[in-house]
Amino acid sequence: MISRNRTFERIRQSGNLPQLPQVVVKLIEACNNDETDIRDLSQIISTDPGLTSRLMEIIGSAYLNIPKAPDTIESAVVYLGMDTIKNIAISASAMHVFKLSSLSPEFDIATFWNHSYKCAVIAKKISMELKLAQPDEAFLAGLLHEIGKLMLVQNFPGEYLEILTDQGDEENRIAAEKERFDTTTEEISSWLFDQWHLSPLMADAVLYVNASPGEIANALDLVKIIFVSNRLADKGADDPAVLRLSGIEQSRLATMLTQAEAEADSMAKSLGIPTPDSTGVQVEANDALTRKVKEIALFHGTLQNLLNAEEIDSVLTITENGIKILFNIPRVFYFLFDKEKNLLTGKCSPKDKHRRILETIAIPMSNTSSFLTTSLQSNRILNSLAANGNTPAISDIQITRLLETNGLCCIPMKTVDSPVGVIVLGIDQVHKSTLMENSSLLKLFSRQTAMCLQSLKYRQESASILQNERMQAFSAITRKIVHEVNNPIGIITNYLTLLSMKLPDKHPVQSELTVVSEEIDRIAGLIRKLSNFSKPNIAEFESVDINQLYSAVLEIIKKSLLSPKGIEASLVAAPNIPSITTDKNGLKQVLINLVKNAAEAMGNGGKIQIKIGFVQGSSKILIDEKRKTPGNIEVTIQDNGPGIPAVIKEKLFEPYNSTKGPDNSGLGLSIVHSIIRSLSGSITCKSRPNEGTCFTILLPVTSPKPILHQVIDDEPVHQH
């Protein structure tokens, strides 16, 4: 005999329950239809006990951590949403295609489904007939009242099919189950209801579904309804126990049974499910259905959501949810490949309690002892529980601790032309076996995720490259203008000086020459600004305390520019920020330009706040090498002004883009962009009408050598 504890432990560690692929196909098609509503989905799900149980298992799982789990199919669908429901269907169908066909082909799933569905329909009808609350609870309990049988078929196919074959009635079946497994179908079903956090009344209803009529006589309504529904579906409306316990006339019960049978037959036909009295389904039809399920499972649902994702975080979340639902994996981490630094950097769900720690971890690709780097370089799925004699790296051990599991499984993410990263799963021995059996499905997930991540990365890089190319084109044109205009200005200036020297000091033309000279000076000033944009004057880098620097600069700006306009300005600087290696004067000019722009936009009155902080997670811990990378500093300049007009925001950092009138060159932000880019940093802007504008600057703590623009010639801009 298998002990009760061992029986329940095997069930607890099992994967998905068997599914009827026809139901799954119907559900996925409904999810892909924009006109489908929650009621349609609930009706389709309710036709399949296995799919319903998977839904309730997920809604009651620990990682969702819902204080009060929904106890009806419709409320569960509302809570999870259509995308998650589709993912559940995809996962269930995929597991069916890859696993169920070889599990227990002798089990008559069609008869099981027919009885369960009839019982559910009858239970709901009786509940409504008696005007009781929660008829959907009665339907759900009726649909899943024998779900324990599916669990025994799945986990003990050989032993349990012998019981189903040898025993002729429920009493003998229950006795045989008790003798072989130290428990019964009813106890397992009730236990599952408890695991899914369903109502205790529902758990009792399935526990006592095959009790004696005498025991049921004084039971609560739901327990009595499920008992009656099960007997009515099996024995018909003339069963004395059914008549006595239901309190409903025999003719009405007979009508309910007829309606339930008709509904079950109609549903079976619409879904292509064979009925118990049919001659079976042709092999060709089964093969076609299996192909259809597999096709939908692979190219819709989760994978379709991946293709529609527009942000990297969305791609990772969709993949994580798919893996958790499909394989019951407790925790999923990612390590994304940073080509520039040749590192794998950690990333995970924002809800994960270890997110801050994980996102500070990085593993150099040169670390050949790591499972993660080895998996990506060899393009193989690896796990630390395999008996291959490999000693895990320190980083592998640390990551396993964060996963809070016995081991880790590494799934490489690669496209045809480049590595993208590694999916890292927390696993135990049961997970390991399941994952290895379904390695093709894992590779599919990782391949699709890699393609989506690479696509988003290319889009972001292309936008950045396009912006830089436009700025470089403007710089090249500007340098050419500066070069071409500078010489004539010098010649004109020298000529005016000589002409002034030849004329007497009190000659009337002298005043006119002065006006011309002033205009030439104004032109020379514009040329100097053009030169600053096209070729920032970046000095040698030095160690700079940015808190101290910006505090001093802001005090000067307050006195000269902000206070006269009634504008308040403040600096919020995080303590213990490391000094950065950069150009001090360049940083000064950036702050002055941005604050000056904000002040001019606000007019009189308003607030400007500058924040300086170290970017959390930007400094990566290379565990195996016992060192850190430097990280980044973030500076934000936030005002509460009118915001930036959309027409200006589209070309924000391009030169000559201004609303300040004809006397403004529109070069201030262009110069800021050029300086920040030369310091190997980045600058972005968020602005909303009447809510203000915020510029965010990211600067490396240790910058490489300045990125200087190519100079057309060595001739300096004329300084008059």
C-alpha cells in the first residue's frame, strides 16, 4: 500500500491536470475574439473540470497571495483577466500535447467529462430552483467533484486503472482506493479544494458526495445538492434518495436531468468531444486536432503577447508568467547580456523581494565556471542539480540562495546572430525532471523572448542612432558655417579697424563705423555659440564632487537670475555620493543652461528642484571576482512651469528650435545635449502642459575619454 502522506506528496508535486484539447481550442479562439466577454469565457472554461481546476489552483496559489480568493469561475476570470486566462489555456494545451497522450490512454476521459458536466448543470439548476445563494458555487463543486480521480489517474496510472477496471460500484471503488492509496477520490478532491482556498462548504460537498443518504439528510444545502446531483446523473429521477433529499418533484427532477444531458451532448458536439455512446473519434481527426492545439499553443496566447509587448519589462513579465503557469516554477530571474561591458546583468520582477539585490549582480562572460555563462556560450539548457560533477561558481550559489530553491536551471536566450541573455529558474528535483522532459517548450519560450528583446533593443538603438546622426549632421553643417563665416568676419573686422585708423577721431563716419562694429561683434557672438554647440570645449577630466559643485553654482544662479523673478530653487543631494571623473566646466554649463531655460519658461514665480543621487543597481557586484563596477549618478532638474509645447518637444535637442522669439538662437539645449554626450552620459526629458518639465541626466562615475566631434579644420573661431 502507498501511504497517505506519499500519495498526497506525489499529487502536490504533480504538474497540470489532464485537459480536453477541444475545450482549450475553443477557449483560445474566444480569447482572440474582441467581441468575447467574461461570461463567454466562463461558460467555455466551465465545460472542462481539468481546466477549471487549473484556474482555481492558480487563483489560490501562494505567489498571487490574494487575501480572499474568488470562489466562482466568473469571478476568477474577472480577477485574472483575459490574457492570463489565455496563458493558462495555452499552458494546459501544451502540456496535454506533450504529456497526456502517453500518460493513460485507457482512461475514458469522455465519460468522465460527460458525468462531471451533467452533475454541474444539475447542481446549478437545483440551487436556482430552491432559490439558494451562489448557484455558481454549486456548478463549480459539481464540475470538480471527482477531480481527485483525475489526480490518481495522472500520478498512479497503472495502479489506479486496475481499480477502475476491477471494481463495479462506488463502495468497492472507495474500499480499493483506501487499501491501495490510504485515501479516496473524495478526500483528494476535498483536499484540492482546500489547497485552492475555495469555500469549506464546497470542500465538504465533494468530500461527502458518495456518503450514505442517512449521513446527508442533516447536511447543509450545498453538500446535499452535490450529493443529489451526482445520484441523479447516475441513477435517474426515480432514485428514492434523490427524491427524499432534494425536496423537488420527480417530474421536475426528470426534466432537469433531460436538460442537463441535452446540454452536455450539445456542448460535446460544439467542442468535438466524443460522447460515451459514440463509436469514438477517428485517428485522423484526433491527429488534426492535436496539430491544431499544438499550433495554437505555440503561436498564440503568451507568444502573441510577447510580440505585442512594447517594453523590455513587459516582455520579461509575460515570459515569467508563462513559465510560472506552465511549469509551476516559484521564481524566475533574468540575466541580460551587456555587449559593451561583456557582462550578464541581473533583472527580475519589480514585485520580487530580492529585486534590489539581484539587480546589483553581474557576471563577466569571461567567467567560464558559471552555469549562466556556460549555458549562453554553449547554447544549452543547464541545471545545477545534474550529476555532471561540475562545481558551481560562487555566483551560482548566491543566485540559488536568492531563488530560495535547491538548484537553478539556466535557459539561454539567443537569436541567430547574437546572445541576448539567460533565463534562470529556481528548481528542485521534481522541477528538473519536468523541465528536461519539456526542453523543446523551454527553448521555444527562450527563443521567442530573445527575439522580442532583441527587436526592442534594435528599435531603441535605432532611435538613439537616428537622433545622434541628426545631431552630428547639424554639427557638421554648423562647423562648416562657422568655418565659412569666420574668415569674412575677420577680414571685415580688420578692414573696419584700418578704416577707423585712417580717419580723424571726430570724423562723422566714426560713429557709423562703431555701429557696424557692434553688429559684427553680435554676429561673432552667435558664431561662438554655434561653435560651442558643434564642438563643446571639453577640458581634461578631473575628480569632481557634484554635490558641492552644483550647490555653489545654484547659489550664484539664485542671486543673479532666480530671486529677481521670485523663483524658488532647491537642491536635494543624497549623501555619500562618490566623486565623478568628468569635466567640471561642462557640468556647470549644463546646469546653468537648464535652470536658465526653466526660469525663462516660468516667467515670474515658480519652483525649481534639483536632485542628485546614485542610481540604485547601477554599480554591479562581480561576485566571483570580488569587485564592483563604478555605477552612475542621476541628476534631475524639475520645474512647475507651463511645460514644453509638443511641437518643440519633438525636436527638443535640435539647434534653432525655440519659442523664445527671434532674438534667441535656440542653441541652449543643443549645447547641453552635446556636452552630456561628450561626457558619455545621457539626457531625457518628460514634460506635460501646465504640470512642468523634468530633465534627467545620467552620468557615469568614471567616464572614458571625452567623445569629441571630428573637426573640419584647425582654424579657431574668430574671437573679436
